[in-house]
Amino acid sequence: MDLTHKFLANVSVDCVIFGFDFEKLNVVLVEREYDDPATGETIIRDYTLAGYHIFEDEDLDNAAYRILKDRTGLENIYLEQFATFGKTDRVAKEMDHLWLKVIDKGFADRVLTVGYFALIDSTKVKLFSHDSKIDWFPVDDALTMDLAFDHQEILQKALDTLRNKVRTEPIAFELLPECFTLTQLQNLYQAITGNIIDKRNFRKKKLQMPFIVPRTEKQDGVAHRPARLFHFDRNIFEQTRNERFGNLF
Amino acid sequence: MDLTHKFLANVSVDCVIFGFDFEKLNVVLVEREYDDPATGETIIRDYTLAGYHIFEDEDLDNAAYRILKDRTGLENIYLEQFATFGKTDRVAKEMDHLWLKVIDKGFADRVLTVGYFALIDSTKVKLFSHDSKIDWFPVDDALTMDLAFDHQEILQKALDTLRNKVRTEPIAFELLPECFTLTQLQNLYQAITGNIIDKRNFRKKKLQMPFIVPRTEKQDGVAHRPARLFHFDRNIFEQTRNERFGNLF
DNA sequence: GCAAAAGTGTTACCGGTACACCCATGC
DNA sequence: GCATGGGTGTACCGGTAACACTTTTGC
């Protein structure tokens, strides 16, 4: 993390980084650990979202991109601001006060944080630890994990936003590799929304969307009949957007 | 405005206060005027949204409620956070720098602002001027008025959010008096979305919504057949929410 | 040959849309 | 009596939902 910039003490950004492993939805969490310097006893050990304070001369959106790149190495990623959290007691837990004290970076006790969520194709991402451990966790687990600060509330809101948005905007593809099978796409929708979907109806609907285009290749290395692959064509999507006004995905 | 609190220099809240006059959608704007102290010549004269910095010991949401109450006297109003604006150049115009200098209240040049929109029944509201003039403007006009700072962008985003949300949540009623006619409701939807709606289909749909309940009173003092009045029953709405999952309004 | 997932059609129902005329009231 | 908005019904179309079996491949 670049520390040559001055940051705003009262404003941070937290990124909810979502990924999909073809089975369930996952989220990136960063371990927060503090051992008593005298006894060596672990006093704090829990998880936070990927976040940092915003620099004085940095656009808000860029702060989110910076954090994302810093943790995943990725650029040109789907990233969307979804809410800002500003209760006075969002740093209320004992652990949180202690943490701010021991890291001693000049962050204020009163911090508003702007939440962004990122959708990434996690099949080929390597996460960067820097000084703290970082890893993927199933979203369902993360929601019961008692995260630092108000990060559980932030995660819940990010998930709600994603669930809503996926019904009207073609953002699910951001979580898949360039080529995907219809079953993978269906599993993704099911993982996000929690509903189960009828296979035949799902395929019928997707196959008549002109921007979901079949490829000549087939799936490879699977112990069963290989599935046809598709990709999402954004150009076709944009061109046909008006005709489809009001349709859901 | 209460100045005994210390505020955060880098964070403000701006409220987009929407109202409806049974014809079109309106928004509250505050005049910003500065006359050259020597010549008396008017140097700045334009409009801003209703906003202020957030106090150190104040929840973010409460800052928005405070601003709203300060300008309208109203409490228990529909108020929703919709986005946060944090470009480094959002105070880039010459007028904006000058303004911050002449009002000299200790606001920073780098300010992130959190946007809220409010929906109020404007039929019986009296706006409070304090030291600057304040008034309702048609949203369509306001969008072409070259507002202060990035307030046009904020207004546009608020409007987009309202347009979207009104399709899936029962928030339109917040802009009407307790009792309203179906024609008023239809005009409101048309004013928000810009679409024209078929009268018979609209009424058919609304009449079968159990939470839009008829009253015994009729409209009064109109030079034509008086219309039946209705009100929105939030309890019935909440009770039947699950059955109607996925329905639009 | 068997396990595992891919792939495929038909029918019924419901909600949305298009469309034109008579009614009640104030003046 | 006339101007003004209030109020009503029907027919068609398209999208959604329910539902079960055959096919292809790897091992």
C-alpha cells in the first residue's frame, strides 16, 4: 500500500470482491491479527473486507480501483459503488478501537466508508497478501462470521444489491470466464439469487438472447458428455438494448 | 443551521427534495448569491441543492434528516441515500472556489458528498429560507440550469434512482397527500417515468391491488364529476408482499 | 455398460396491451 | 346544455411455468 500520499482521515473505501467457483458465491476477506507484544497471546483474529482510506488527491472511484488492483492485480474490473456507511458507532466494538490504536496509522475514530462491490472471474486470480493473510470465503459463511467493524452489514448490503441488479443488468457474466456453459450460467444465477431454476425454461430463454453467442469449441476434460460453450457479446447486447427494454435476465 | 457542533470538513450531505404538484415533478433548490462588497455587483447567482456538512458526532442518515427538517420543517419523511460523489474536481468551477472562499466556514476544497433524495407531499409544505432564498423548480428545468458544483449530476442520478425504484417499490405515495384519486396517481407515475399510461389498464391494475383502498369520501370542489378517493395502506402492503413477489407497480 | 451431465418440446395459464364510449357534476 | 374529467369491458398476444425422457461422452 502506497503510504507517500496523504489520506483523508475520515473517509475510507471498502471493496466487497465477489467470485464464483462454479458452485457457490465467494467473497475476499483479509485477516486482521494482533498478538500481545509481551505475552505473544493472540488478542485479535478476525476478518475484514478489503479496504483503505482514500487519498487526498484521488477520485473516490479510483480509490476503489486501487484497492482492488492492490489485492488482485486486476484492472478493468466490474466495480460498482453501492452505499456509504456513516453511523457514529460503526467502530464501536472493543476490538475495533484496539485495532485502530495498535496499527496507529492516523485513521480517525469517526470514519465514513464507501462500499463498492467487484465481480471477478476468480478462476485465474492470485490474491496478494502483503502483510495480512487474504482468502476466498463462501458468502454464506462470511455472513455468519462476525466480521470487523460493520463489515457484515456492508457485505449483506452488497449482496442485496447484486441480487437486485443481476435481474436487470447483464453483470453475471463478469463472474464467469470468457467462455462458459449454460449450466454454469444457470448455477451462477441460482447461487446469487438462491432460487432454483427450471433447466429447460432457462435454456430456452438464454438461447433466444442474441448476445449469448455459441462458440465452436466444446467443453474439455470432463467425465461426461461435453457441453457447448458460449460467450457474452457486449456489442450485440448494447445494440439490442432498446428493443428489449424492460426484459429481465 | 446549528453551528455549535464541529463538522467534518471533508464530508457533506446533499438532499434532493422531490415534490409533485399534480402536474409535474419538482425539486427544491437554494439560491446562492454573492455581491461584490465594493461595487455591489452580483458576481454569483445560481442554485444548489439543500446540503450541509455532517457533524462530527452525527450519524450520516441523521445529517440528511437534519437538513430536510431545517428546510421543510418536516420529520418522518421518506429519505433514501442513493450515491456518494467523490471526484477530486467536483468543486472545480471558478464560482465554486470563490463561493467557498467568501462564505469562509472552514469547508475543505476536497469534499465528498453523500446524496439523499426525499419524497414529500408538497401540497402543504412551507419552505424555510433562513438567509438564502429557496423554492420549488420543475425537475426538467432544474436539469438545464447549470447548478453549482456537481449538483446537476447529483440531481440526475437521484432522478434515475427514483425512476427505477418507483417500478418496484410503493414509494410514489410519499409524493401524494394521504387521499388521492387514481388520476392523480397516474399523472404522478407519468411525471416520474415520462411514459404515458393507458387509463383503463392503469385503473384495472391499481384496483386489484389490495393495499390501494377506496374511501367513502369523494373529491370536492372540482368543476366536473368528483372522483373517488383512495389511500395507500402500508400494513396490507407488507402483509401481501410475499405473495406479490416480483410484481411491479 | 454404467455413471454423469447435456440436451430437447408441448401445453396451460396469466398478465399486459390495445382500444372507444357513456356518466356525473359545476357552471 | 355544455364542458370537463370520471369511469368502465373485451379480445388478443406473448411470456412464464410445469413437466420427463433420450443422448453423448469418459471411464
